[in-house]
Amino acid sequence: MFSGAMTALVTPFREGRLDEARLKEQVEHQIKGGIDGLVPVGTTGESPTVDFEEHARVIELTVEFANGRVPVVAGTGGNATAEAIELHQIAKKAGCQGCLSVNPYYNKPTQEGLYRHFMTLADRVDLPIVLYNIPGRTGITMSPQTVARLNAHKNIVAIKEATGSLDMATEILSLCDITLVSGDDSLTLPLMSVGGKGVISVASNLIPAEIKKLVKLAADGKYAEAAKQHIRLFPFIKSLFLDGNPAGIKYAMSLANMDTGELRLPLWEASEATKQTIAAEMKKLM
């Protein structure tokens, strides 16, 4: 359930409000492209800029639109344990198959604090948890030893690894049998080569079938073919992150007649130079 090619969905806005019709179109595009799972309201879904009601609404609509065809793993993390519990409960009530729970950000808890935070979530809400290790955004790294401790709980089943370190991923897998997926499109193949099981992808918002092909080749052990796909997609993937995420992918989607509207401040659109680079790389692929 928590492996394969999954999409970190962008959240479409129109004139400051959630664009529900466009969200439905996005879900259909993903399922048509063969994606294995949907991850709404994570970093790519601008979770820091949606209010609590909108956050819940995006989760509920994604489950409704998916209609059981693919699993939905909702972004439900928070830097206060009480708030994260409430979001986890919303995901469970909505019918999600799991939740993506990021390390508490800004307040920089100790490893023991991280352990107690996630154990509390796992104890309080009976819903599988995908840990999310992304120190570049949270200011804290969960150690492999803490991941292994947490994996002993039946509800802590997977980790989205976005530290950018193959050593980190390898050490985690050497200590426990947790399902590990990439949190960086450019590292999907390298991580799968050491035992990763897939990706929660940004690029698949636009090209789900291409990302699914890469993951399937790697999962089948066809690494030479997977490497060709990885290298083919790499320049486009890198262009998406030149001005941060989700500015790049939202612009790319607009070029493909899949406009998801504006970003919310303090996020801002990609620069003209970045837009030109994205457009050029898209022409090579599409």
C-alpha cells in the first residue's frame, strides 16, 4: 500500500479559494496515468498556507474523488502533537489508508521528543503512519536509531526519506524492516537500488505514467532500463526545483493546460529564467 509511485498532490487555488473542480481533474489525471497512491496536503500541497478547514476539505475530497481506486495517504503532520493528533483523526474519519506525518518543525525536539511525538500519534489514532524525514524544511533530522525504535509500533509502517543521503537510507534499512520511499524525485532510482520501494513524487503531478515507469523498472530489477529513464527525466525534474517547490511544478502544469492557479504568499511564482528552463525541458519530454 505504501510503495510504488505516489504523487504529492499540488493544491489548486482560484482567486484565493480551493479549486475543487480542478482537484477532481488532477485526481483523474493521476489515476489515468497509473499512479499507485495519492498524497494530498503535504509540502507540495502547500500545507503551511491552508487553514484547518481547507486542510480537512482537501483530504476529504481526495478520498471522495479517488473512490477507492488508489490509496490516499494524507499529509497530517504538525509541530504541536495535539494539532497533529487532530489532523490524523480527520484523515482516519475521511477514510484515508494512511497518513504522512512530518517531523515537528521549528521547535527542534530531541530524538526522545521525536520518538514520544510519533508514538503518541500511533497510540492515539489507529491509522498507518508514514514518517517524513526532511531536515531542509523542518530543521531537525530523525536518526536511523529513532526510526528503528518507532518501527516497532504496528502503526508506524513506512518513511519518506528526504534527507538527500544514501547513507541515511542505507542505515535505516540496516536497522529495521520499514518500507522506505524517496522524497526526492532525483534520488528515486538511487534509493531503490539500496532497498527503497518507490517515491512520493512531485513531478508525477504532470507525468504520472513516466514516474510510474521508472519505479516499475527499478522494482522489477531492470536497472539498466531504469537508469535510462532516470537520466531522461533528470533535467526536467531538476528544473522544477530551481525556485523551490511547488512553484516549478505549478508552472509546468499551467503550460500543459492543467493550471492549478496561484500560489499562496509567502510562496511566489517561478522567475522568468526558471520558467524558460522548465518550458525547454518540457518540450524535450512531451
